[in-house]
Amino acid sequence: MANIPTPHINAKLGDFAPTVLMPGDPLRSKYIAEHYLEYPVLVNNVRGVQGYTGLYCGKRVSVMASGMGMPSIGIYSYELFNFYGVENIIRVGSAGSISEKLGLRDIVAGMSAYTTSNYGYSYGFSGAMAPCCSYSLLNKAVEAGKRLGQAVVPGPVLSSDVFYETGGGETASEKAKKLGVLCVEMEAYALYLNAAAAGKNALALLTISDSMLTGEALSAEERQNSFTKMMEIALEIA
């Protein structure tokens, strides 16, 4: 295919499985490949964004990092969907809770994504919109969570362009909380738009790593140990 390799992915056509798990951190991509996949093969390492393909319970599965933020996941997910024939991308990441219903280590499945980003302009939307996940992947994730003894909480998320909200006045997360949004992260909105435009499937599975209401937060070590349930759910539905 003329579009591959790309400036960002040097894999060959066929190197990726139909389903790709996408953590933000390249080291977490490596962790998933080494701890969960049989016979993992490194298929991309451009800019240190590691992508692997291997077997999980006999199924061919890929995992590749997305980097941080919508511009980054926007590039990688677009190329995977449109150039490499990937059908499903499952984001596996962290989020900050803005809901009293959620505690540390809870897992959220993003049904839809609000945003502060202008990423929608690339698809001709001059106003706000909230693209949705794949219902099929969402339903499978909830059921997989039940089998694994881990509740999965579906609901809307906020994809923010900024990590530190400044400027005074009511913040975007405070406004989103009033609308019943569960948590804040930085990638789902772009992923969902790219999936919708390509006719593909996407889901953001998010582990609550901190609370913007209570100030509680997991340590780096606790995050590593707490994210395994989310990874297992994603692999079960891959």
C-alpha cells in the first residue's frame, strides 16, 4: 500500500492484528506485550513508540502506544484505521475522577467523549459534539468485567487538551461534572472521531488513578499494579 510505511509507523502491511490496544505510555505497551502476549514481535519503534503483535489465548492481538494528547493519538489511530486495516482500537489509560460515584482503581468505559479540543474542526464541525464509542466493544467490556470480577462503569468522559487547567473562573472539568461526566482524560475524543469517520470501532477503558474531588492519587507503582485488570478486560475482548 502506497501510504505505508508512514513517517510515524514503519510496520509492514499485515504486521498489525485487527485489534490494537493503545496505552499512552510506550513502556506500558512493552509491559503488556511481555506479560500477556505469547511470541510478541516488535513491529514499530519509530520515535520510541513501541508496537508489538503476538498471541493472547490463541488470538492475534497488537499493542502500540499512542503518546499523550489528542494530536498524538489522532495521528496513530488514523494511520492504523486507514492505512493498516485495523478494525478495533481499545485505549487503555488513566483518568482523573470528577464523580462522587468513582473511587481509585475503578474502571470506566467511555460511552461518549466531551472535549475542550478543536480536533472536530478537521471533520468540519465548528461546534461542540460528543462522539460515541463502539457499543459492541462497550457491551463486551462490561461482560468481560463481570467474568473477571471487576465492575466496568459506562458513562461520558471529558477529553481535555490541557493537564493543568488555569485562567480562572469555572474550569471545563467543573462544568462537565454538572453534566454527569465521570472523569477527565486526554485522548478518547480524537480516537472516537477517527473511528467514526473510518467506519471502525473504538473504546476507551480508563482506570481512575486520581480524584479531582478528594485529591487522592495512586503512586507510580500502584498505577502499574492497578492497571492489570483493565489490560485483562481489553485483551479478553480483543
